[in-house]
Amino acid sequence: MKRRTPDAPAMSHDERGKTTFRERARRLCRERGLRVTPYGQGFEVRGPGIDLLVADLSVVTPADLVPAHNGWRPLRTRGVFLDNGD
């Protein structure tokens, strides 16, 4: 277990939760062979059928990492899936 140094600030509950989600997103990307690279203040996730730009990896879900099939992919906006107009 890591010990916190006296000078290091304690992480809030929200920060710990986001760290857990970021770690999960990185693990999911690694398992799927996707590349996660810094892009400005966010991240780019790329691989076969996947091309995402996100400000924070903690918002990436397994559904976001499903490759597009024949150019069609449902659009996700705040957790709601939308058809791309087909």
C-alpha cells in the first residue's frame, strides 16, 4: 500500500473515482489493442474502427470502444444513443 507523504494533498472521493475509471479505460484500450495518446489537453483513442477524442479518459465506456461496422456507429451523447440518420 502506498503511503501518502505529509506534503502530498489527499485525493477527494471524486478524484479517486475518476482515477479508477481512467485506469479501467486504459485497461480496456490495451486489451483491445487501441492506442491512447495525449492530444492537447485530452486524449486520442485510435485503433481498428475506433477514432475518439476525449477530454478525460474517465468518461470512456466499453460501448465507446466497439468498432464501427461498415461505417455505421451509433452516436452517443450524454449516455443517450442516437441513430446517425440512416
